[in-house]
Amino acid sequence: MPEHVDLLVRGGLTITVDPERRVFRRGYLAVKDGRIVAVGRDADCDLTADETIDASERVVLPGFISAHSHLIGGYVRGVGADRFVNVGGSAAAMISTRLRQAMDEAACYAGARLAILEMQKSGVTTFADSQPALAGKEEMLDGTLHAITESGARCLFTRASQNRTDFLDPRYHDSIDRALEELDRLTARWSSDRIEIGAEAQALHRVEEDLLKALAGWSRARGVHFAMHISYSREAAEHAVERFGRPLLLLLDDWGVLDSRFLGFHPVWLSGEEIAALARRGAGVAYCPVDNMLIASGVAPLGALLEAGVRLGLGIDQPNDSHNFFELMKVSLLVQRVHHLDPSFGSPELAIELGTLGGARALHRETEIGSLEVGKAADFILLDTRRPALNPPTGRLSNIVLAASPAEVESVYVAGEAIVRGGRHLRWDEEEVVLEANRMMVQVAARAELGDEVAPFTRWPVW
């Protein structure tokens, strides 16, 4: 272990989420070259550093990991995205769909920055983002990836193909050749040590079989992730049986798609056989309870997934209308308790684990991120314990899940670099991000022929 390091974080309540789930009442964290080189009791620290942070009134814990999001979907929150469009539903007339289809590269950049800013100030250091690909508007994905790169976050970005149903106007449907060419282009331009480009068949009911298999093959050949929205509703689950005669995940297993680079969103309507297949194949899944509640699609069988040992993380998703990770952890626990009428289900510690190491396991990155351990990337956050929500100290771990909010996030570090410090984003001017997002929305609404009065969208008369 080196005697001198780049950064020391000393004296804080240090929650490691390591294999022993150690918590140090007064701990220290040492960082060198973007990685954790030591963690333990502050009394045992004999290191010096270029920078030392006094964390005596802070909580130190791993950065949060959102295993599913739609960054540009967050841009149209509040305009009807919470109106559930199921397998047989039509999205063509929805305001949110019209806005998405009217976006361009600049709008995607502005919308993604807004969502990422909110996420990072909520303590998120890594996220998986799914963005529908619109034929002829490929530059939209470049706008989003530009924002992700600037943010300093870690990201699994999946280009989501669709070529059946009218969720998107048919003129925007994908093709195999276009999808594979674009995936190669995006990989060459945007992949980095923090960004992985993966493929996605948006959902079984929105793609043809040949496109799905081509995308899975591309991912397998390159050792990157292949993603899908899985059985998020009863109708989506029934679709696979009606169309192919097999439950969705068993069908994907038959096709060789369900493997250790698979990431499924919304494990809600699953059979015991499907859950066993997820565990057996080492596939990851994103549990998105706020979205599932908002669109009333069902409650994921969290207990069965955990008992089977499925790689399970939390996903903010969109529709959610918030990028509040604390809310996500709280709801992930409470919705299960009310669903099962069992106040003993789970614990705040489980919610924290799902939001950190669980997300890393879902993204197959648990050797790299998700806990404060020697050798892992120095992705961590500091919470200000002087805030009322984290007190009294006797219930501090519980308070993180059941009482805290993004207001308690003081600093966010990725690879030892401060992205947020003192509650302010260091890479972006926060006011400029908000103003530019709002300015771009006026242009998008005009292109969508919604008029130049874009706010507020409401059922009440506005005078």
C-alpha cells in the first residue's frame, strides 16, 4: 500500500457494502489514480495525501447505480408519458410521442443534460440508458452520448431498435443493416473507459425475430450488453406465448439470447421457470418500482428474484417524472411491504445494497464498482449529516432510505474526480443547463405543431 495517495476521505460514517458489509463509525477511504487503495478505521490510517477531506460530519458510501433509464424520456415528463401504452396500444397521438419524434441532436443533448444533472445530484455515478433509434434521425443518439460524455458518469448506453407496432411512426422503424452499421459507428465514436455501447431490441412485441437475433449476435461478438424490456405487464408476458408459444425468457433462452451479458428491464410478470433461467444464465435485471406504480403495470416478485440469486439492481426509468434515487430506494422496499401486507419484508440495508452493489451485479460490473473495496474504482458520494433528515444518528442507515433526499448529497466522485461538490455540479453551469433545456423545448414543441406555449400542460384551464 502506498504511503502517499491522491485523496483521503477521513472520519466519516463509512458504509462499504463489501462482502462483510462493514460499516465504520469513523472510517477512511484512500484513493490513488482513480482507484481505492485502502479503506478502514480512521484510527488505523497512517497515509498522507495531496488532498484530505474531513468527513467527520458526513456519510461516505458507494455511488448509486441506476440499471435503467431513458434520459430523453425525462425531457417530456409531465406531458402524458405516464399514460400507459401497452402491447396493443397506440402512441401516435400522445403529446410525449410527438415531442420525442420532433427532437433533434441539440434537443437530445439538452434533455439528456437535464436528466443527468438531476441524477448526479441525487448521488448516481453509473447508469444504463436506453434510447429508441429513429431511422433517419441517428444524430439524436449522438446528442445524448455527447451529454453523457461531458457529465463524467459511467454509462451502459443501448441503442433500442423497433420495427413493428406503432409505438413509433413506421417511417422511423429500424432495419438490420442500419442497426448494425449505427452500432458500429456509435461504438467507434463514443465508447470509452466510462461508456459502453450495447444493442437493444426494445421489446419482443416491438421487434421482428430476425432483427432481435441480429442485435443479440452483434453484442455477443463484441462482448457487450444486449438489453430488452421484458415482461413489464401481463399483456407483454402473454404476447410471447401467443406469438411464439413460449414464455418470454424461456424463449430467449432457447434462442441463446439469455446469457451473462443480458440486461432485462422490468422483471414483473415472470414465472418461476423464467426466474430460474435468469439466475442460471447470470442475466441482469433492473427493478423499476416507481415506473411500475406510475403506469400501474404490476409489482415485481422481488422476494423470489432475490431468493433465486438473480442479478438485480434498481432502475429510475422513465416514466418516473423524477430522478430521485432516494425515492427509488424507499419505494423499492415499501411497495413490496404493502403488496404482501408484510411490514417485515426487506430492510433499509437491502435497499442500499440494491442501489449500489445490486446495480453493479445487474450490469455485470461488480468487480469494478458498487462497493468501497480496495482495487475498485473510486466512485463514492458524501452525504451531509448536519441535515435534519439524517438525524438523530441512531437511525442513520435507515434514514438514508426512509427519510433522506438529494438535498443531503454534498459531493459525488467518479474515479476519484469530484463531479458534484458542495451540492453544485462542477462540469456544468446548472442554471445554463435548465435554461437551455427549456429553450430547446419551445423549438421541439413548435416542430411537433403544439404551438409555442409549451407550459404548463394541464387539464385545468390556464388564464
